[in-house]
Amino acid sequence: MAPLAEELTVYFYAILFTRYPEVRSLFPDNLDVQRDRLLRGLLRIVDLVDDPANLVQFCNRLGRDHRKFGALAAHYPAVGACLLDSLARYAGPAWNQQVADAWSRAYGAVAELMCQGADHDALLGPAVRLAEIVRHVDHGHGIAEITVRPDTPYPYIAGQYASVETPWQPKAWRYFSIAHAPRPDTTLTFNVRAVHGGQVSPSLVYKAKPGDVLRLGPAQGDMILNPASTNDVVCLAGGTGLAPIRALVEQAARSGIQRSVSVFVGARTAPELYGLDDMLRMSQRHHWLSVRAAVSHQHIPGLEGALPQVLREFGPWHHHDAYVSGPVDMVTASCYALRRSGVPSHLIRHDPFDVPALDAPLLPGNVPAHPAASP
């Protein structure tokens, strides 16, 4: 069905809105991103079918995340019926009663797990929090630092990200890592890069100003420090992917960490090494922290090359907990480089910048896209 994936998703939403027009208001006007997420969600479920623990976690997370859309338990049967009809239409002769029964049972299990995740999350707080922008700093190169104050305290763990909706693109949610550990004043700071042709990030970088109000969905992500581990730590950050890495370093400093932390920051050019100066100042205050920077498309004194290449010049890393954040291609290549250097996959954690669980690439080689968080 892969060659027909785009047609399948277009057909699915067409029959869903025709049969159940009341659900159209839950979706953004532009469905391009939504269609891609539907397909990736199906691929993720198939990919995790032999990994029950991560499958349960993934479905629970989806249920929590769908609360912000206004999804209700009553919507799931409608979606399931349209999904199975779409699969049957495009699978051709591969579709038979046995396959139909398997997908029906699978969807029922997924829907139940999503509902459980949503119900549990409803006990913890609201599906959406309002957050007023209190500071907006333009750092050039299409990057802005945006600080907001939620109307109620926003619970999260250092290293996690939040889903954000702007007033300029209703129902178009995007994901941004929180650039620090929890603060006493409950404010949150995001580092946002304007994506060319993006629906949300350009407005946040070029249009947003203090006083504007955003909406925040629940915090997500497993790229958090494991307090039970005694391993040293290696972190790789590409571009604005430095945000969650900085948060992890702040959290490590607060916890009185007794392990060494090696941070590699990469960018295409030196001017794009956003936040490096702050990290270098942190390394001067903490003897356990080392920070190195590298650029891949400019000849300057210091390290040159992509982060996976630079990583090989140091180490060894096989006894380290690894954390990776940045563009999807960089995260994927870095994970392979870490694996090749001897780091077990269960010690590699990453949440690709601006890429939630549903959008993360399916990585071959048993490198889980979102490893389960340790207690």
C-alpha cells in the first residue's frame, strides 16, 4: 500500500467528514500535516506490534495528546470504521476477512489504550493551558527566543517538549522543546526557528509579540535524565535542538550530579551556533561539564564536520547515557554513530526537535524512536 499512501489518507478524511460532518471542526483547515501523521501513526503501530510495552506507551501518549483536539471516546468507532474501509479499498487483493479481523481487533485495542491515556491525563489537569507571551527576542537567522507565562503551572520534566497552538493558525499544533529546567516563576522559554513554508513557526518568529496568547497541550517526551543511572553522559545538539540539552544540563546541576557530561553542539555555520555562549559559561561553572562546538559547512578554527563525524574523534562512549536532539536527519545519523561506537540502544534517548512521537522516523536497526523512560 505504500505507493498509494497519499491517496489512502485523502480518501480516509473525505469519507470521515462526509459520514460524520460533526468531527470536521476538530481538524485544521489545511490537512496536509494531519494526513501525514495518520499514516505515520499506522506505521508506528505496525512497527511496535512485537514490542507491547512501547506500543502501550505510544498509544497512551496519543490519547493524552488527542485531548487538546477535543477528541472524545464516542469519536473512535467512527474513525475506526472509516479507517478499515480505506484500508480495504487500497489494499486490493491483499485484503481478506482474516486481515480485516486482525485490523479490527488492533484498532479496538489501540482505541481502548488511547482512551485510557486520555482518562488518566484528565485526572492530572486541563487538556489545554493558555500562555501569554511575556518576552520575545529576535536572535537573527530566523531564530526567536519566546518566553510565556501559563495561566496555571505547567507540569513537565527537563528535556520534554510542549505542543503549541497560535492564534494565527487555529488547530495547527506544533511541538517545541522547553529550553530550561522548571523555574520557580513557572514561565517557559522556547527557542523557535522559522521553517520555510511552515504554518506556525514563521508567525512565532516574525509576528508574535508580548501580550499575544498561545495555547499549550500537555508536556511529552522521554528524553529525561535517568536518576538511577551512574553512567557518564554524552549529549548531541543540532541547531535549536540545544534547547532540551540545556534543560538537561540545568537539571543535572540542580541534582548535584557526580558524573561527567560531554555536550557537542553542531550547526552548518558559526552564526547558527545558537546558545553556545551560554553553554560555555555553564561549563566554566561546573567542572563535570565539557562543551564542544562543530560546524559542517564553514571553515573556521576548531572542529569541522557533522556531529556524527566529530563524535568519533572523542570517546569511548559505550558506557555513557546518550541524549540527542536536533533535525531528524541529524538525530538519525547520530543514533547510528552512537550504536556503532558501542552505545546500547536502550541508553540512547531522543525526541527530534519539532517532531513528536507521531512524526518521528521509523528507525531500523532496533534504535527505538522514543525509548521508554526509566523509572
